Amino acid sequence: DAGVIQSPRHEVTEMGQEVTLRCKPISGHNSLFWYRQTMMRGLELLIYFNNNVPIDDSGMPEDRFSAKMPNASFSTLKIQPSEPRDSAVYFCASSPRPGLQFFGPGTRLTVL
Amino acid sequence: SQELEQSPQSLIVQEGKNLTINCTSSKTLYGLYWYKQKYGEGLIFLMMLQKGGEEKSHEKITAKLDEKKQQSSLHITASQPSHAGIYLCGAAPGSQGNLIFGKGTKLSVKP
């Protein structure tokens, strides 16, 4: 298995632009998580899905952030409009059972 | 809400030395997970502790869970440059499977 796949690996955009981050979880894993990591705040859970259904999105910073999981093999995290303070590394992780998570390589987002 | 505090925040050790990283929870621990992150990469699962007093080892890394103290420790024996990275502890705040993480301990090993 290729592991969790994220794209793009790096994204540089200007303030106000729409950003879409993509994730392909490991086949057979029924949970998917989106995290954001910064030096100041560490690793923060944004939202997670069980069987493609959003369970908890209380970590989503504000309405500019949205996430979807249309099927078991694909998820997106969208930021519209993006702001400089959104600059961070965004990780997607999938899980076959509680606690055991497999992380993707992350997307490094820079908003100018 | 539950919080995990890790200490120290960073650590520099000479190759071959032993070291310990601690993780303390603000609430009762029902399970504790250790992950490692190398710069520019995602987290890699190391081990899971579920019972008070449980101790697990993988190669030269040993983790223990003290439920009464709401604390876990990660001990590395005879550190090597390959041990360098950021170690994060995680805990499940509920039964849904999501984790909260500490801010991590950055370990550097000098050859």
C-alpha cells in the first residue's frame, strides 16, 4: 500500500485565493482526520470522519474552512478565502481502529 | 477539555546517552499513544499503552503508563542519530477514535 497520499505537497498562494487540499486514505481505513500543525499551536485536529460522515468539526477555525469526504477513498479540505494566518502544514491521517493513525506527508501551505 | 503537556520541549544529547521524555495529562488517561515525526514528514506510530503500569518496548525505546499520575514516559537507551526527531504523545478524549496531541519534544542527538 502507498500509505496516505496528500496533494499538493507544497502550496504558495496569495491572500484571498481559494485553496484545496486533497487526501487519499489507506484502503480499508474507516476514519479520516485533518490536522493543522504550526510552531505556536502544535498539532490541532480540524475535523474527522467515520465512514465518510463528519463526526466532529469543532476544530475548524471558521467558516472559511470546509471539508468533504464524498467517498471512502477521497477527502478535501478547502479554505476560501485564504489568509496569511492559515499558513501551516496540513496533515491528513487515516485509521483502521481508535488511536492508531497513519499520517500522510502533509501539505505545506504558505499564504502571502 | 483534555490537555497533554510534554517535557522537556527540546533535548540535545550525546550519542550513546540515555534520555527520558514525559507526557502528563490534565485528565484521566484511558490510553496513551506515542508518535515520532521527522522534519518535513508526517507522524509515525510508535506504540500504544492502554493499562496502568503497562510497559512496552520497541528496539531501544521503552514507554510506560502511570494511570495514577496521569502520566507516561518514553525512555531511549543508548541514543543514536536515527532517534532524532519530534516525539509526540496522544490521548483519546472519548471513544470516537480521535486523538489530542501534546506539543511534542524535539530530540537532537549529537554524533
